[in-house]
Amino acid sequence: MPLIYKLFETVLVNIDAIVAASMLFTIAVVTFKNRTALSVFFVVLAVFSLLFLRGIVDWVCGLGGDSYIESFSFDIREAKFWASSFISIMGLIGLNPKIIAVTLTCTLALTCSSLVIVLKYKKAIYACACILVAAFSYVGMTTAEGFVGARKQVKEISAMFQRQSPLKTAKEKVDLFVYIGESTSTMNMHLYGYPLGTTPRLDALYRTEKNFFKFTDVHSTHTHTSESLLDAFSIIPDSQNPSRRIGIGNLLRSAGLRAEIYSAQSIHGSFASFSKYVFDGMDRQNDDKNRLMGNFAQETIKDHEVLARALASKGIVFFHSRAGHGDYLDNIQIELSSPIRLPSIGFHGIFGEKYSEKLQGSLRSDVESYDRAITYIDENVSRAMESVKSKKTPAAFIYFSDHGESPYTKRGHESSLFIDEMSTVPFVVYFNDAYASRYGRTVHDFSNSANKPFIRTLKQLTPTILDILQVESSTAITPPSIGSVRPDPNPVILKRKTAKGISSIRLDYRGNADLGGTGSTLGTAEPTFIYAIRHSVGEDNTICYHRADSYAKALRAANANLCLEVDMVVSGAGSLDIYHPPAAPTGLSLEHIFSIAESGRRSIWLDSKNINHKEQCATLSEYLKVNRSRVGKLLVEFPAETIESVAEIADCATKIRSYGAKTSYYVPTDLAISCSHDNSRCHELEQIISRAVESGAFSDLSFDFNGYSSISSIKVARKLKWNTWGVSVDSFSRIPRGRFDFIIIGTSNDPNTY
């Protein structure tokens, strides 16, 4: 019966695609004799509908008001970039083979039935056409509903803003330069641990400037500029009335402070949908007529040109950059950037097996172009910081990005396709010597806060600006400044209105009920959920990202401050390759993984597939002897077959332990699970575990969580530490995590899986 219910549910979910494809096949058969070309077209459209219509409908339903607002008045370049991003996800929205089998069977049955009727009653073909139009109209109606909702959202936001301010007049005069980045994720910045040299100038400043503070764990509240800056540059003056807001422009003006804003972006169009609300009260320094055309402007001005004018101004200056947005090279000055090359790893070793090199071969050049854009951003941001440094009067600098970008998935920053790096943004604060001398307490507070592992959001930006400017408020302002030692009390991101209702993601894990969701079957929220879990459990457990066997997936795991679990095979030539047999090696090596993990000293769970032999174990041991200190905690897992050759590798395992690594025995999964319902196998399981314990080669046991009850009943197993996998985001709150050190949470939905 459960199978029947499952089949019925599959048919019901895909009924629109089944009906549309059936009608198209019927029309194709009827028109084949007289209009062959048209018939072939209908067949192609039918196959496309069967494979992709359901996914497209889900994607359209997942689009929120933010996505629609961002799509108004695309210029041709932005439209092309968006289209290429959409094409790249077609493989993700297609049905899996099992569902195709069910839907194809139903489609053929419905096609045969409709053909019987049409052949008997010729005019029934018109009914087929009407049904077909109705099926496709559903997608159009969903899209229209989204646009209507977006326009309504703009009106609602307009009604929120007021000019009454709770601030007192500023007593002090401080120069402040606020650099608003565009589409820049920490995942691609060397300053934040990216292994490629994208930020050499900022790296140097961070090493030498004592009042340069880098904040980690900062998230944009949205993945689109307009709504992100709406949260970042406004406050809610009355917590009892959250529908009222005051923009940063009017806040500063009410405190008697004059502010200017310079922008390399158009002052009209989707990029600036809400800027008139948050920056109202500032002097706009936009003298480029072409940008009055909004998104239709063809000649875009480059960041460094506008930045030069902004840096010549005094007082409080806001600068909104454009670099970082796709197409990446179109928005930078090539001469002020540096080429960045990805490592010599095969296509699937970089991007995973879900992407096709034939269909998405441009992914490599896209990432390299984005990385090159980061070097241009590095040039401009460091130039601005050095300008602030040179001032003789108190001056401060803030750099952040409105949202991130996901070039490794070719998703850009589309919220309905959300993935973690779209919200992880850089946030740095710098104080010059004159500021530090006069406002030492504020500098101390920021220094103290930068060392705290708090979850922060861009909602804290406006309180941070007021804090730096020494502006007081007559009422309490929430959330707190990033310079305080208090985290954002309500770190909710990606709150969106979609056709499926309100969706959001909580960053402070409180159990399954608070995980939220992206409102789309296409979004990949699991990395962010796992990040929230890791942040919640702290040092109690080492939360690992499962099978980080591609360069991109390992980068994502490290960017989310997680342990990386990778599969390693020691080749006959002595190389340490990262892949999971029976897949083929791609050129990704253990050295690549260490280079990713070392900046933040991430932990590594090393699932070693063949170190049950002396030679292979020695190869790994020699590598760890030299490189062990580069990373955090290290768990080396020996394969289940090691139990047959444990005497051979015991000395090698002891050496690995002497380097500060844990050595774990992989308990055979089938045996551990079968013991729970077949007592006859429990004796065999106990014997194997006893041999592992008595060998002295292992400090730990690791096993699939589905075998937990069996292993818990074996007393000798308690002599070693335990680690587990087979845990999902949804089930994490239900496991006895106090029994484990390393815990792997499943990440099979990661688009860069290999």
C-alpha cells in the first residue's frame, strides 16, 4: 500500500506535465501525415514538458517579489547573464529516472486514450488543444501572480518609511567612508580563506594595520541588492510597530550630519528599486546622464572612476560599487585586475558530476572571471582604506557587500536558487590613528567583537554606522552594532513572499521547527542549515560536510566554517587522490583539500579507502608528518577490511596518532545495521569490534548512525570514541550527539557533489 500511495502522489504532483505532454503527443500523431515538421516540433515540446515543466513551475512558484523586482527592465547584458544561469540549472530541474518512468507510463496511457477518442471523434482534437493551452497557462498565471505581488510589495515598503528620528544631534565630527560592495562572497576572497590569491592588497593591510578588523559569520538578509540594502540601511524605531522604518539618510540628517552618496550603478532601475527610501536625505552625486536611463544604460561607468570622486569628498560618504555583478569582466577595468587560474583539476573535480563539461564548460572561465573581478575589488577597497588612513582627523572605513554570488554553480545570486555563498558577505572596519587616539573605547569594542564567533547580519549595519559616528539615540536601537558583544537576536535571512507563502532561513538553530525553507524545490538551503547547526553546537561536536570530493564543494564547506569529510585513495604511484570509487580520479588531491582547510584551520575527516596495506598507509603517514599542523582536528578512517591486516598497519596507525590525528575503524555498515534485526549477526559484529579495540591501532570507531542501537549494546565498543554519519539536517535534533565527536551531515543535494 505505501508504494501505491507513493505512485499516486508522484502522478498527482506531476499531473500538469503529464497532461501537457499527452496532449502534445496526441496532436503530433494526428498532424504527422500532413505536417511532419510541425509534428516533430510537438514531439520535442512534449518531451521537454515531460522532463522540465514541473521543475519550471516549481521554480516560478519559488520566485519571490525580490526576484521579480530585480528582473524589471533588464538590459541586454544582464538578460544574457541571467539566461545562461537559468540554462545551467536545467539538469537540476529535470525529473529523476524513477519519476520519469512513472510519468512516462501515465503519459503514454493518457496519450493512447486521447488518440482513441480523437480518431473516433475528429473534433476532439480541439478539446486536446484547449487542455494544452490550459496547462501552459498555469505557468503564465503563476508568473503574472508573482509580478503583481512584487508591485504590491514595493507599495508596502514605500508606506513603511517615515522621517521622524529618535536620534540626538551628533556632538562629534567624524569622517566615515562606507564602501558598498556588489555581489561579493567571502567564499572567493583570499582574505576570508579562499586558497587563490584574489585579495593581495587587503591581505597585506590586514597583516600590518592594527585597527583593521575583519568580521566573519556576517550574512546579507537577501540575495538581491534592493531588499538587502533596505534592511542594511534602515532601522525600526519602535519594536512594537515593525512596519515603520527610518532610512540611514534621514537618520543622519536628523542628527545634523550631512552625507553624500556616489554610485557606479544606475540611479533608476532594478538595482536602485528601494534606494530612494534608504538614502533619502543624502546628497546624490550622480552626474552621469547615461545612468538616468536605469537598466537601459549601455555605457557603464567603472568603479574606480566614481571612487576617485568619492574619495575627494570629506565628511560622511557612501560609495555603491558595481564590480562583482555579472557579466563579471564587463564591470571591471581589466588593467586594474589580475588573472586568476583555477588549479589543474579535471572539470568534474572542480564542479562535480552534476554539471556537464559539454553543456556548462564555461563554468571554469566564469569562476576565473569572477575571481579576476575580486582582484579589481581588492584594488579599489584597499585604495579607499589607504585614503582613510592618510587623513589627519578622526576617520573610519566600512566595507561590506550587499550579497554574495555563486559562480561555482552558475546560479549568480538568484534567491529562488539560493545556496550558502549567496549570503556570506565580507565585512571589514578600519579606524585611522586619529580616530583610535580620540575614540579608543570604540576601537577596543570593535577589536573585542571581531574575535567573537557571533552570527551577524547586515541588519546591524545602521546601528554600527551610528556607533562609529558617536551618534546617540533617545531610544534603544535594535539590533545591536556589530561593534558590540551581542549577536543579532533574530538572525533570519531570505524572508521572501512566494506563490507558496512566506519562507525564511533561521541562522540560530533551535531544532527542526526553526529551520525554515527557501520556498523552492531548486534552492539548496542544506549548507546554510548545517552551518546553523555547527554554530549552535560549537565545540561539543565536530560537524562535517559529507563527501566534499570536489573543489567547489570543499570550498563551500570551508566557507561555512565546517569540517570537510573527503574520500581518499592512495594510488600506485603514491599520490593521494580525492574521489569515491567507482568514480574516476579527477586530479583533485589531498594537498588541494589541505590548501582549502588550512586558512581557517578547518577539521578534516579523511575516509581512506585503501590504507589497510602497509605501503599505502606509509604514504599517508609521510604526508601527515609534514602537513598535519596546517589544519584543525583530523580523523583518519581506516576501511573495514583493515581488520584482516591490522597487525601490518598497527605501527603506521600509531605514527599517525603521534601526529595528533585520531585513527578510526570503519565498522562494516551492513553488519552493524543487520545486527539490529538479526541477532545471529551480532556475535560477528562484536568479534570484529573486539579485534579493532584490542589491536591498539585505533582511537575511535566510526559507523552509520542506522547501526547505533547495535553498537550501543556492545560493551567493548565503549572503550573507544565514536563518530557517525547517515545523519540528515532534519534528524540531527533527535540523535544522542553527546555520544559522538565527529558527525557527518548528509549533503547529497549540493550541486557540486562528486
